[in-house]
Amino acid sequence: MTTEQLVIQCRDLSRHYRQGSATVDVLNNLRLDVRRGERVAIVGTSGSGKTTLLNLLGGLDDPDRGTVWVMGQDMAPLGESQRARWRNQHLGFVYQFHHLLGEFSALENVAMPLLIGKRSVAEARQQASQVLGKVGLSHRLDHKPPELSGGERQRVAIARALVANPACVLMDEPTGNLDPVTAETVLQLLLSLNRELGISFVVVTHDPRVAARMDRVLSLSDGQLLDTTDSIKQRVE
């Protein structure tokens, strides 16, 4: 595999925390490659370090040791503004709780990353409208988050993550706060967008049904990632 095929690459990634006088190793010399267009699920018990790993991959936190490359760029030497700009260009984020801004409309929420990236207001609104159409919300552009259902709010969050056409979207329990029917609708939407747009997904989830729909399933245990794709998919079947 050439580096041109990788959207995220990390080597020897380690992160620990202090608990009183003790040191807890959360990640220990972890290695991960994410290919273009690939869907990767990360599973593991609560407290195993899944969200910590996601934050490191997104450049939201720094490892104690090791390197993360996003689209070939080592994130460590970048200053905060440079890192934020690189994130804005190449990564999207979707969380269990949508984190939309309640005083802004769906259109304005989705346009926000483009405006931060110095796009014109007209271009940002046009592109946001197109992406909201892809997630089935053309009729809800002017509605604010309190006026939307839980599933609609999560679809707005997905549109916001996709609007800048990132190489990869990092997701932390994207269906965890939804009822089963709505969660399945959102999952089907994500799979469809992955096929249509070729954007890579890294999805942290507790739900084996979500994990089984990804290309690879990696279990985080003792600071390491183990490929458990076959066992997870067999269990769900």
C-alpha cells in the first residue's frame, strides 16, 4: 500500500493519564492505517481509549509518543491555527450528540465549516444546501435544531461533516443517541454517502450491528488494535 492510498496513518501511538500516583496506559505503541474510501469501526469496552484515539487521529489532542499523519501531513509540528486549517480541509467530525448551534438554521450550521475556511457566504450557502439535499433535508434548510427531530439533527450534523468534502470523517457513537429505527436510517445514509462520495469513515461504536456494516472492525484492548472483523460479523449474522 502506498502512502497516496492512505488518508490517516499512525505509528507507535501512545497516550497515558495520571490517576493519583499511578500512570494508566490508554494507548501503547498503536498502529493504524485508514485507506481512501474505507469504513473502519473501532470497538472496545468503556474506558478502553476509543474516544482518546479518535481525538488523536483528529489532531484534537497530542500523543505522548508516536506520530499521526493526515493526508501525508505529520500533525505534531503544526501550530494550532495550521492544525485547525488542515482539519477543516481534510477531516469531518460526527458525535453522539449533534453539537449543532441552536440559534442558527440547519443551512447556517452546515455552512459554518466553509465560512471558517474563508469561502464566500454565497458559495458556503449553496454547497450547504446541496449537501443537505443529499441527506434528505432540502425541505428543512431554514429550521433551527429545536424544530428538528433527533434523526434530522443527526443528519444535519452529518451534512456539516461532509460539506467541505473531507478525506475522512471521524465519528464517535453516531447512532448511540437514536432509537433503533432512526439509527438504521442514519446508518443506511452513511453507507450510501460512503459509496457515492468515496469518503473514509472511522466509527467508534458500542453497537456490533453498526460495526458489522463497516469494512473492518478493530477492537481496542490493552492499548492495541486487534482485527476482529470476522468474529463481529459472524456474531451479528
